[in-house]
Amino acid sequence: MDDWLDDFGCDNMARSVENWFDKWAKEYDEYLPHFPVYQKIIKIVGDNANIEDGAKVLDVGIGTGNFSFSVFAKVPCDIVGVDVSSEMMKIAKKKACDIGANVSFLNSSADAMEVENDFDFAVSAFALHHLREDGKLSAFRRIHSALKDGGRFVLADVTIGIDGDVGCEKRLKHILERWGYEAQYALKYIGPDAVSIALGGLKGVYYRDGEYVETPQKLKSMLEEAGFKIVKCEVPDENIGYHVFVCDKR
Ligand SMILES: C[S@@+](CC[C@H](N)C(=O)[O-])C[C@H]1O[C@@H](n2cnc3c(N)ncnc32)[C@H](O)[C@@H]1O
């Protein structure tokens, strides 16, 4: 098993996430982007991204750029990608060069990012569940103030059906079922090697105090508290527990 799968138990949550993605970076594109549900989410975001040529787009947790480049490559826009992992962004930078996308990068955590306030559209896919509740709220507020009036934010992230900390037996059972489903999903759509990644993800969730995965209701109220109006919420696959919130700046 690769060493990045064993990188848990780090006291510092932010450093643990950064290390995990720095080490995973080279293999990341062999996993999530192969999930049919990920492709569905790309379509949902594309359908709800009311952007025009020259729009300014913020991608929070841009990773290797897969998501942003799939959605926005067709529309010439200026993308700013924010991420804690410099290794993930290194891959995104290379891809941006290869496809001629106009992207600038900021190595920062979403809850502390300093960006301009002239964005037309913002997206964050599978990134913000790594932050604690106060961190998420701070990230949502920063995204809100980065958007122009009438700007739109689409949040796609992992959710969980039950609130509580990792010691809550009912929630833990739910986490085990959810990641068990993801492991089987990975086996079906990618192959045996991908199962270890899903199990590595489960370890992350367990050891990082439940990974702070929220219920959809909690995410919704945090988005509203940050000043967003939720115009749509889609669930592309009930079992895997992903939610997509389409929100407009109030
Ligand atoms: C699962 S990847 C998703 C990447 C990309 N959005 C995609 O859909 O392919 C999550 C990314 O979020 C980044 N990330 C995690 N916590 C973050 C935080 N607090 N602030 C910014 N980026 C973060 C990770 O480094 C990683 O690149």
C-alpha cells in the first residue's frame, strides 16, 4: 500500500489534509474523476453555471484542476484556483498550460483565503468537508464576499445523514456503511486497486475526528448564515451521499 494511505493521526488537521493530498496528487486523477457520479456532478455544475465569455471563476479546492477544466474549458474564463496542497496544484498548473486555460493559483486554506471581490461564479467540489464547522462557515463567508452582487456559488460535497462526533455510534455505523458503499463503487467502476483509496478515505474520516462531514441540513443552514439563498439542491446518488447546492448571493 502506498505510504500516503497511512498518513493519519496527525495532530494538526490542516497539515494532515495537506500531507494527504500532497502525497496522493500523482494518483488522484485515477480515482474520483472515474466515478460516474462525479461526471454527473460536473454536468449539474455546468448546467447551473450561468457564466459568459470572460467571466471570473473561483474554484476553492481546485486540486488537480479536473473539475474546473471539465466545466469551464468550453467557456473562455479567468479561473482562480485555491488549494492547501501545492502538489495537487502543480498538476493543475501543468494541465492549464497544456490546454491553454487562463488560471492563477493561490496556496491557501479556504477559511483564510484572501481573494478579490469581483468573481461571477464560484465552485467548490469535494474540498470543504475537510474543514471544521467554524472553518466551513468562514470559507462560505469568504466565498460570499468574493462574489459580485448576483454571483452564484455551487457547492458539491460529501454529506452524511447523521449529526454528531466520531464517538457517536449511530453516526459511525452510517460512516462505515457510506464508505463501504464507496469502496464497492470504486471496485465496480475503477477496479481492485481503487478499493484501498476508499478505505484510506475511511481511515481519514475516522482518525480526523469524523472529517467534519456534515448533514445536508447543516450545510444548508451554514450557507444561509453566510448570506446565500439556496436555489436548488441536487442529490446525484443517494447511497454515496453527495449533495450539490446551487446558491445565489443575497
Ligand atoms: C478530493 S480533492 C477535489 C479536487 C477538485 N475539486 C476535484 O473535484 O477534482 C479535494 C481538494 O481540496 C483541497 N483542500 C482540502 N482542504 C482544503 C482547504 N481547507 N482549503 C483549500 N483546499 C482544501 C485538497 O488539497 C484537494 O486538492
